[in-house]
Amino acid sequence: ELAKFRQRGPFEWVMPATGRMRVPGVIYASRDLIEAMDEKVAEQVANVASLPGIVGASYAMPDAHWGYGFPIGGVAAFDADEGGVVSAGGVGFDISCGVRTLHTGLKLADVEAAKARLADVLYARIPAGIGSTGALRLSAAGLDAMLHGGARWAVKEGYGSEADLARIEESGCVAGADPSAVSDMAKKRQRDEMGTLGSGNHYLEVQVVEAVFDTAIAQAYGLAVGDVVVSIHCGSRGLGHQIGTDYLREMVIAAPAGIALPDRELACAPLKSKLGQRYLGAMRAGINCALANRQILTHLARAAFADVFPRVRLPLLYDVSHNTCKEEMHRVGEERRRLFVHRKGATRAFGPGHAELPREFREAGQPVLIGGSMGTASWILAGAAGTEERAFGSACHGAGRAMSRHEALRRWHGRNVVDELAARGILIRSPSFRGVAEEAPLAYKDVGAVVEAAEQAGLAVKVARLKPLVCVKG
Ligand code: 5GP
Ligand code: MN
Ligand code: MN
């Protein structure tokens, strides 16, 4: 399938629309990345291109790898007026999984002097791992308020401040959430999971800015070499997963006549159908849950830092999600159209001048927060000018897996990974050695090559490279 992609630019590969495809497929990647890419990505990009109402093209980002139905690293936009659909598999199970990065005001030397203690305090304060629960218990009414209010609700409950909200996508709360469309099972799973990191690839990491690539943007973001930051990667926990499971099942069962799916994992519903609308309402509740969750985790991280550095505050740089379907206006040819943009393992990356951005970032473009791995670099990019025409204002979200978890488990032992990283000055704290092995740095693609491709393809601009110091892993 990858052979069907023809090179259109050094970092752009196009599969013309043939057969059932309604639009072309486009992969943004270097030759090396595309040659190493999972064959399934091409097939999945082509499958997505066959869905009704898709606009422009079916895209994959340079970190793309195989996913459920849609590739992880996939972007696709649909027009409701042209029979467009919404797909639970096109959002992903961890609804609104995302990354936020906080400033600490500390320099590397400050943190090096207290690193082990900081790691221990963070690990003690941040609930991590499968089935971990938080200190918060929500009543039914409290849960609904959270699903409506997102990070805005969390701030009202005393987690963080109003100033945080301005630095969150959608100001911390997406409109149109419908808690009544969320099953009791999903709600039950979330009652005691607020303020928890979850397992696997989710992390809270203390990082140092190792290099700056665009001084003007770095300055606008308040970043300089030697600055220590904290990044939190997690999503909507059990609630989001259950919403995904519930609606995927419904979408399979309701499969409307007239939508012939090349793959049952692409189950979807017309945006204008009752089911499509209910899913959007539930998914938006899931987004608010993730935003609230990251807000509470921020509060816990602040408390942990205060234990070690009493005078330090942790203002938010930015919070952006990478598993969503969002209603946005986009220029398509000569028109401006209202589209439903699925980004699954893809980060929103609005370019300079976008009205959605906080005023202080308007000129620089949106911060794009990219995980790498616990042993390599992570990155802060900025949405590039012209990214809207390339992938509806989107960029990569990480390094992307280079191998399955299973394969990683075969190759590495968690304890060795922790020891080797400790020898390099990177402290890992995790309840699960198995999880650490699955997430070993070499299980991921070369994040440097991925962000280089994102930049060369015109999706985002490199701003700063971060090196891990402490990683609390789920
Ligand atoms: P995903 O959202 O697809 O689960 O993961 C996003 C990205 O996070 C992955 O593609 C990977 O590059 C990155 N990542 C996974 N584990 C870690 C970690 O422990 N630390 C950092 N900095 N990045 C990670
Ligand atoms: Mn994620
Ligand atoms: Mn996630």
C-alpha cells in the first residue's frame, strides 16, 4: 500500500483517490520515516479517505502508526452538510488525551541538587498506574458538573487558578458536552479516578530546556536554555475509554445503510444523526473530563514542588489535546467551512494570527507539545503559518511507537531500563516495571526525525528541545 504513495514534496507523500476513496491520502514524512512506517498506516489512511463527507484529504502525521480503524497520527475533517460522519475510532479511546507544560522558574542546577527528593515527592503525590484512584470522590451531580465544566469546574473547586484557563485549548472547557449521553458505567468508572495519571504511556515529567531553535518564539513562550519545566501527559481515564467502547459498539450496530465500510473498525455515524449528535455530546464531556483531570494533576504537582521548593509557582505554559473531534472553521479553497476535525494522535497546531490563541501567543503561533520518550528528548513546537492548508491546523503528537508493546516486552526488562536511565541522570518512578519495559525509549521512533519532518512539511516550527530529568510513569 505504501507503494501507492507518490512523493509530492520532500516531506509529502500522496496517494491519489482511487476505488472507494473520495479524497486523496497524504502522509507527511521523510523518506526514511515513510520507509520504516507500518504498512497498515497507508491502508488505514486510504480507508479513512473513503468515509462520507470527508473534506480535502485523509492525512497522516510523521509519527503515524497503526491504530484502531484510523491510524494514530491521523487527521480527517468532515462536513455535516455533505453527509459527513463522526467516528469513535477516529477520536481514539483516550478521549482528549493531551499534554500540558508548566513553567517552574527553576534552573537545572536548582533541580539537580534536589532531584531524588523531588522524584520521591512527586511519586508520592501523583496517583499512577492501572486502577489507581484519587483523593476526590464525586457525587452524581458533581460528576455532571465536571463533565460540563472541564478545567473551569476544577478551578472553581480550588484546583489551580483562573490564569490557568487562558492557557488551555478552549479556555479549559469545551461547549456542547452532554453528560446525559455518557453511560452510567462510564461515570461509575470515573467517580474515584479524577486526578490520576493512569497507566502506560502517561507520565508526569520534569524536563530541562536543552536547546532553543527559535529564539523569538521561545521568548514569547517564556522559555530559555536551562529552564526547568514540567509536562503532564494523560487523558480522560476510565470515563473516556468507556465512552469510546460504548459508542463504538452502537456505531457498529447502527451502521447506516449506504455507508459501506472497508473496515468495521471505522464504524461511524452521520454527524446529523441522533447517534452522531449523542456521541459528540458524550465525547465533549470526555474532553472536559480530561481537561479537569490535567488541572487536578497540576494542582498535585504544585503541591509536590512546594514541598521541595517552597517559593516556586508553576504557571501553565499551555495545554493541548491530541485525541479529539472538534468543530472548527477552516478555509477550503475559496470558502470558509464549518468542519468536524478528527485528530487522533495528532495535536492541534494553529498558526500565527489564529483568533483562538491567547493574545500573547498570537504572533508566535500555538504551542505544540510533543512527547518523545522517558529516555530521549521531548519537544515544544509552534503551529506554522500555512498549517491550515496542510492538515487543518494539525501536527504530530509524539515520536510514535516503532514497535508493539509486546515486542518491547520481549526485548527489555523494566528494572534494567530504570537502572540504565538512572545512570544517565534520569530518575524513573513507576509502579510497574512491565509498563516501563513497554515504554522503553527504543520502542519509539526517533523523535528528532519526526519533528524535523513536521517542520520541513510546514506543519510546525521547532522551538525548544527538552531533556527528561524525572519521569513519574503510569
Ligand atoms: P500517545 O498519546 O500516543 O499514547 O503517546 C504520545 C507520545 O508520548 C508517544 O508517541 C511517545 O513519543 C511519547 N511518550 C511516551 N512515553 C513517554 C514518556 O515517558 N516521556 C515522554 N517525554 N514522552 C513519552
Ligand atoms: Mn496521548
Ligand atoms: Mn492517552
